[in-house]
Amino acid sequence: MVTKSIVLWYTIIIIMPSDPIFTAPTSPLRTRAPWYKRWWGIVTIILFFFFLVIGVAMTFYVGHLAWLIRTGQVSPEQLMIQRTAGSATHQAQLPTLASVDDPSFGPIDAAVVVVEFSDFQCPFCGETFPVVKEILADYGDRVRFIYRDFPIPSLHPQALTAALAAECAHEQGLFWPMHDKIFENQDTLSTENLKRWAVQIGANSLQFGRCLDSQKYFAEVEQDFQEGVAAGVSATPTFFINGRRIEGAIPYTTFEQIIVSELGNKQF
């Protein structure tokens, strides 16, 4: 019996581990999903394609603009006008910087107000002078043009004297003839010539001479200059067209397009 018992236990010990009934079940290992199937991977892919589409669209847009400019169908100035005109069409009216005591041309209730800050000895102002005259000839009945002084003596030594002379002519109702005379003879500016030109345009020479020699309108010129600085003027010419600042010598076509755009906006 003892021998049989030993044999039985030995059989149980040897055989039992190999019996499938006693084998511990093994669970398959859990494999992680690829990164592109996980939530953060999906978001990354979506964002990548979103910015890719934007980048491609911008590339085509810039390329199209470059092609239009290269083929002459549109000019950089026209692009500037479209951006400027569309930025604030329906916003509150911007301050025009129009003044009541400065020389002006055109109806006081005009739909478009153009304010020029200018320096009589500035070559770019001289370049713009015929353009302004042409604009006033074509749109003078619909545009109010105001001239304001912004002499820069450090660059143009005769600019302040010319500004004072123009104000003295304005005192006699002759600003625009003096304005034109100065720009037409910009290279020969001097106190003597300013007095000579005053006589040529019909001013009272004694009154003009006393006015100029005393610098009667220095405070007026200084006020224009300071208000220009406060409005962001740093160079001449600087124009404010219905309050929108545009710097530099503007060609006639650009000037006209801005004015026509502003006239069109006033219809709404």
C-alpha cells in the first residue's frame, strides 16, 4: 500500500502540471494603436493639413498679385488704395485736420477734404505741385483743398521764410498766386525774390514787406507745424484725404483714384 501511495503521488506531481486543466490561462499582450489613430495624432494631422491649405492659398494669392503687377494690369499704388479705402469705409469719420484760417480752395461742404502739410522748398512738394493744380482743376467743385505749413529749416533753409511770405500774401487775398509763384521758382528762393514776386502778383509792397520782416505769422506757421507733428507728419508732402494719411509725391492717377473712391463712399 505504501508503495502504491508513493507511486500515485509521484504520478500526480509529474502529470498534473502538464494537464491543461491546471495550466494558468495566458492573455494576449495589449498592443498600442499607431500615433495617427490616437486623438492627439488625429488633431495634429488636421492642423497640418489646415495650415498647408492656407499656405498654398497664400502662395497662389501672392503669385497672382505679382503676375498682375509684372504684366501691368495693376500697380502697387492701386493695391495701396484698395487697402486704404477698404479699411475704414464704414467707420466713424476720421479727423480731417481741416482748419478755418488756413488757405483753402473748393466748397466748404465738399464731400472730400484734402489737407496738405507742405514745405515750400521741399523738392517732393515741388514735384507734387502740378499734380495738385491738375486735381483742383478737375475736382475743385467737389473737393476742398487746404494748405498747411510744415517747413523743415534744418533741411530747407528758406522754407520758413517762404511760409511766412505766403501767409503775408494770404493776408491780402493772394495766397494761391504766391503759392504758385514760389513753387514755380523754387530754386531761387530768397527774401529779396519773395518781395519781388509779391509785387508781381499785385500785393501791396509796403504792407507785404512789413509783414514779412516782422515775421507776423510765425505763430500761425508754428501752430500748423505742431498740429502736423501731433497727427504723425514726419516728412513732406503729407496729405490727409478725409483724414487718411498718405505720404510722398502722389502721381495724378493715384490721387484721382483715392478721390473717386472717397466720393463713391459718400454716396452710401
